[in-house]
Amino acid sequence: MNGDLTQGPVMRSMLLFAVPMILGNLLQQCYNIADTLIVGQFLGKNALAAVGSSFTLMTFLTSILLGLCMGSGALFSIRFGQRDEAGLREAVCASFVLIAFAALLLSGAAFAGLDFLRRFLRVPAEVWGLMREYLSVIFCGIIATFLYNYFASLLRALGNSVVPLVFLAVSAVLNIALDLWFVLGFERGVTGAAEATVIAQYISGIGIAVYAWFRCPQFRTGRCSIRWNCVREIAGFSILTCVQQSVMNLGILMVQGLVNSFGSTVMAAFAAAVKIDAFAYMPVQDFGNAFSTFIAQNYGAQKESRIRAGLKGAVGASMLFCAAVSALVCFFAHPLMVLFVGESETGIILEGVRYLRIEGMFYCGIGCLFLLYGLYRALGKPGMSVVLTAISLGIRVTLAYVLSAVPMIGVIGIWWSVPIGWAMADTVGILYYIFRKRHLLSWEN
């Protein structure tokens, strides 16, 4: 089921590869959306605020592993495009050891730093007890997150985006069923919602690992020797991509702390709205990752014409999609918020609608940024993705704190800081490509 993206019609190849990734990660979003929706409707405002803040924290923690896996996946794609099977096997061995060790460290650090998180995130006392219950269970799923994302990155690097979708589909349906069973049937509250998510995560993580072991025999045959040069190359791709992902989510986490300082109503509004926001632009983020795999394989095969054609097609498709989603989110902001909270929670709904309409108008900005991240990662310049992330999040965090401190602006300043950050990073990324295009597409540097 592996696919060679260096052959065939450019846009057809890219879209056929991207669609399962998009569907898969939309299903992955269902993990926390199911928790948030069920908790918000049946357990109340404080429980919703606790689960929503936990989601932001877990996004940051798992982004570290996701970045390591995505960085390794870019190198896997280049090796696949070069038809270097021995080099690919060596890279797989080295990256697995590196990322597995990182996952164990991260899991231990998460449990050890649980009490510190309350102070860092400025969680109100009425919310912290529920949030601690939820996190104490959710942290058990960090290893499962590593397993799924590592083997999904490997299979996608080989052009197989269907199998990761299958495992996510099964676990997402299971997660929703267990959520209802544990929260409503067993009345286990936020702990039951967390238990449902962790069980579903292990189903997908172990399942895809077993599949890869049996269906990719080339990675378990022959001696797996690891050279220092390979480790250094893996580290270069993986660590920089990890920095890019974690910096992005650290900035969001810092904004979460600022949001929490405005009280439980704003916390609950942000918790619901950010799920809708993430669900809306998740397809274009996954399209950016699929685009990155396409570019990386063709960069490895030294097919410049396909890289240029793929870039033009991806920009057009991404902007068209973002424009359509922007219109839908802005128009349906109110009914979308009501999915998460009852009509009686007018303060939460009003703030959530305001957030969605501000962010929703500018999804083309984040769509462009995801393409730039994928492009520079695929061309062996992951450091540039870090720079763009630092610009986007640096501006976002700075403006959020500055604007929200102005009495006449308040919390709305946090919402406006996001699209401004996207726009500045897009400008830098596009100008860098225009002026460095010849160098970026050279195989002699």
C-alpha cells in the first residue's frame, strides 16, 4: 500500500495522499472534542473549563513527540525518494530509539510537574481539582501518543496514508462510545472522560505498531547498525521540527494562562471555541503535512519541476479551502458554540462567537503558514520553520499580553493577536522563498 509520490499527476497524487491524512486527524480531534462536548453538556461549566485547559496543555506536551516524529518522517521521505533502503532502515532504527527515550522522559516530567502547572497556567481554585483529576489519567496516554505518531509518520513517509486513518477511525469511535459509557453510565465524571481517551489512544498506538512490524519486513531484516552521522542527521531534522512544534504550542499555552486570568466564563468560552477553531483548520494543517511528504520525496528524487508544480497547486487548493471554511465558521459561529454549552450560558456563547468570528476571518493566513512549515521541512531547512513559528507566536503572545491589559480592549486583544501573528510570519516566509528559491532547490548545498 506504499505510494510513490515522485510519479503520476502532481495534484492527483498529492490529494489522494492528503485525504486520508485529513480524515485521520479530523478523527483524532474527536478524542478531545468528544470529551469537551460530553463534559460541557453534562458536567457543567467548571468541568468544561478543566478539560479545555487540559487540552491546551496536552497539545503542548504531545507536540514535542509529534515534532520529533514529523522531523524523522521528512528524512524517511527523502530516503524513500532516493531509493536508499539501507539508509532508510538505519534512520528508522535511530529515530525510534531517540523518540522512545524522549517519550519516557516526557511522561515522567509530566507527572512530576503536575502541581507546578497550576501556578504556570493560573488555574482558578474551583477548576483545579477537576483539572488535576483529568490530567492524572490523561498523562498515562503519552506513550500511546508516541507509538501512534511514530508509526504513522513512517507509513506516511512511504506514501501510505490510509492505514493510519483506519486505526484512528476505530479508536475515535471507541473513544466516543467509552466517553458516554464512563461519564453517563458509570458517572465517573472528568476521570471517566480521560480514561475513555487513554484507552482509545492505546488501541490506535499498539495497533499501528503491530501492523507496521508485520507489513514492513524490510525494517526488521538485516543488521541495524547506527552511525553517528545518521544520528546527527536525524537529530537535525527531528529536534528542529520538535522545537518548531513545541514553541508553537508553548506560546498557545502561555496565552491559555492569560485567558485563565479572566475567569471561568472566558475559560469555558475559549475551551469550546478553540476546539471548533482547531477542527476548522485541521484539514489545511494536514494538507500541509501531506504537501511536505510530496516535496520531500521529490526533493530526494531531484525532480525540481514536480516540486514547483506541487507548490503552485498546493497554494491554490489551500487558499480555496480556507476561504470556504472562513465563511462557514463566521456564519455558523453561534450554533457551533451551542453544541458545547447550553443556550442559557449566554456569556460563554457570546465570548466564544466573538473569538470564532475574529479567527475565522483569517484562516487563509494559517493555511499559508502550514504550507511554509511543510515546504522548509521537506527541503532540509527545518530551522526556517522554527523562525516562522517564533515570529508568529512571539507576536501573538506579546500582543495578547499588551492589548488585553488595555481596559477598553480587554480579552478581545487576545483574539486579535492571533491573525496578526499569522500575517507577519507569512510575510517573512514568502519573502525568504522568493529571494532564496534558487538556493533552496539546489542539490549542491
